[in-house]
Amino acid sequence: MIIPPFAYGGTAHSGFPHYRLPADTSYVGIIHSHPSGSAKQSITDQNNFWGLISLIVKYPYEDDDIFAWDSKGNSVKLTVV
């Protein structure tokens, strides 16, 4: 997984430029946070899906606040060890 660098945003959104992601085929996806407390994928999240899996960590950022999604927007079972 890669945490996207060079994030930008405002009070209700954030993003990152995909062209700045390292060219490395070993990455399987991206991870980002949702400070709003919702782990639901936004349209922007779906449109900017990269790799095989996307992790969203929602506030308050505990082990139970990490959610995984596939490229079709389906929830993927995730076990934090």
C-alpha cells in the first residue's frame, strides 16, 4: 500500500495528483483517511481508485476504523493483526 504524497484539499475534501505516484508495480493500492467519520467511498474515491485495493481509515483512527474496498466499490473483509 502507498500513502499518496502531495495531498491538497479544503474543509470537505482532499485529493492527490496521480501523476506523482511512484512508478512501482509492487504497490497493491492506496490508503487514505476520512476525518468525517464515514468509511464509505465517495465518488471521488471511486474515480481515483488505483491498484487492487483501497483502504479508508475513518475518524477516530482505531483498529476497527480501517475499511477495504475493491475496484468495483465492494467491501473487502480486512483483519488487522
